[in-house]
Amino acid sequence: MKELYYKFSDYFRKQGFKGRVHKVTVDAGFSCPNRDGTRSRGGCIYCSNEGFSVHTRAPGLAIEQQIAQGMQALRKRFKAEKFIVYFQAYSNTYASVDQLKRAYDTIKQFPDVAGLAIATRPDCIDEQILALIDSYTAKYDVWIEYGLQSIHNRTLVYINRGHLYEDFLDAVYKTRKFKRIKICAHAIVGLPFETEAMILDTARAIGQLKLDGVKIHPLHVIKGTALETLYRRGEFKPMTRDEYVDLAAKFLEYLWPQTVIQRLTADCPPDLLVAPLWLLEKQRVLSEIERHLAAQHTFQGRRF
């Protein structure tokens, strides 16, 4: 039976990883140029790192402690054997090379860490930083994750993203000079004023780039964000679960078949989530996407 989409678990098996592999998320204390005024002020309209990263809710832990505690919890819950340390909070290339090296080097203390993933913005990268990241590829499976969200610049301006699609393309071009670094793009489905055609334009563009990975998120409203204000005013309406399932399936159709689907939904602590509440039913959403793909006799890459 043909796989409906290329799952991260399948990627790990193909890479020869033994046993279960899980990501350990860490907050290294970096900031973001879209929050400190370098690019713009206030950050993206949906941004709440407390809603995105568990360690932002418990600040003060050293990176080593975060890794150790995360590994222990994942071993207990999932019987995980190998780990990818995921620098998640804010922009994890937004510091000097020396600062970045000190942070990334913490993974060397843990023999069961097999990979390094770094989430950042496409306007927070240069060849010196990429050379540092590339230095880990001899021993680790290394990913850099760029927040694209949409290829439509008018959307990026509206959500106060602080960069344009062209910045993303430039980051991809620079990164591809370092052939062992894998590139993952983040895309959001359900951004304000985006039509189905616009969303699928983003899917088509990502597909044509033949990226190593992609994360697809439904836009959701987190307490304390500018998006919550728009939602309370009735100026933004989140997608229903059925709408998201349908669009996520269509999005997959336009992607390169060899792009790893690292994520197909999102997580948010229940006490911070405003809407849509179906986001809390993660396994149901994933199951419904798979059922929808099967019912439509379609799969990742069918329209690639």
C-alpha cells in the first residue's frame, strides 16, 4: 500500500536510526528581531512563545537541564532511545557565532542525542552561522527550520512577519551551499484573508523547491496575542476542523514526495488556547487527514 505522506518516523527508519527517535525542545534564551524592534515591534500577530514552547513557561533552566529532563520524560512516556535537540523558542540563530556555538555545543554532553534542529527566521542567517551549523553535520542529523508561513508578501506584512518571501528564498539559496544541512519550512494554513488558491500557491512553491522537510500548522488563537484582539472583534475566524483537514490534504498533494512531513497540526496548552478548540484533539485531526486522503484516493505529491 502506498504511503499517504512521508512521515518523520519513516524518515528516521530510512536514515538507519535504531529504536524510537523524539525531539527534545529547548529554550536557549534567544530573542527575535521582530520583537526587539530591529525589524518591527510587537512580533507576529499570532506569536506567543508560551503557547509554542514548554520551557518558555518554566524559564531559568539551563539548556543542559532542559535536555536531560526532556530526554527522561520522553524515555518514560514513549520509550524513546535517540533524540534530536530542537532549539525552538524565538529565533535560534539571532546571536553571535560564539553565543550560538556555546548553546549548540551542549548536545555533545549527551551520547543519545543524534540530531540538532534549529528554528529561526530567514532574515537571521548568514554564511558564518551556516558554517557553524554545518560543523555539526559530521556527527549529527542537522536541520534548520525557517518560518516561511506564506509566500504572499501582503499576508506577511499583515501578520507583521517582518520579512518577505524573497528573504526566505535567499536563506534557502545560502543554506544549500552547505549540502549536509537539511532545510525545513514552516507554513501556516488559515492566515487572515488567504483564500484556498493562495494557500495552495504556497504549497506549490514549497513543492517546487524540493525542500527536505515541512511543518504545516493550522492558525490558532493564543491568549494575549494581537490575533486574539482581532478574534474578539470578529475580524478573524479560525478554520473549522473539516476545512483544515481538507486543505491540509490538498496542501500535501503539491509537495515533493521526498519532503518529510514533520508536522501536520499544532500543539498549544489548553489554558492558553482561545480558538479553535478542536486543536486539542491532535490525534483525531491527524487521523481525519489520513482518512480524507484515503477517501479521495490521493497522497503527498500527487499534483507535484
